[in-house]
Amino acid sequence: MTPRKILVVGGGGREHALAWKIAADSTRPNVYCAPGNGGTARVATNLPISATDLDGLTKWAKANCPDLVVIGPEAPLCAGLADRLVAAGIRV
């Protein structure tokens, strides 16, 4: 079975906790954080994409086909990131 790809959007403590718990799953998914932080770098691959860069996040998701995107901060949610990703066929 191919490991799942999970993208966690955000760079705060909440996103660190999410990435840490997701990475600890027994299926050993590949976890990516955008932009992430020093703590997420221990359990995931940090991406140089701001949590508010909707175009950049959508472009990365289309190119890399994550199995799931978890959005932590309110700002990208309010700006419509989830809607964009769903419209592109990405699970959020």
C-alpha cells in the first residue's frame, strides 16, 4: 500500500499538534506542512508556501495530489481555501 499524503496548512502550535498526531498513525503517512515551523520539521516536510497563499497551496495540491488537506488557521478558511481545493477534487 502506498503511504498516504497529508497536507497540514499553517505554522502554529495547533498545526504542529495536528502534524505530530497524523505522522504517528500506524500507516505512516507522508505529512507536509505549509509553511510549518521548527516543530513540524521533526515530523513532516515543511513547504515554503504561506498559509494565506491560496494560489500556491492550490497549485501544490493539484501537482502533488494529497489524500487529505487539513487547514488549521481561520484566515485561509475564511478566504475560501477549502472551497478551492474541493473544486479541484482535493479532500479537505
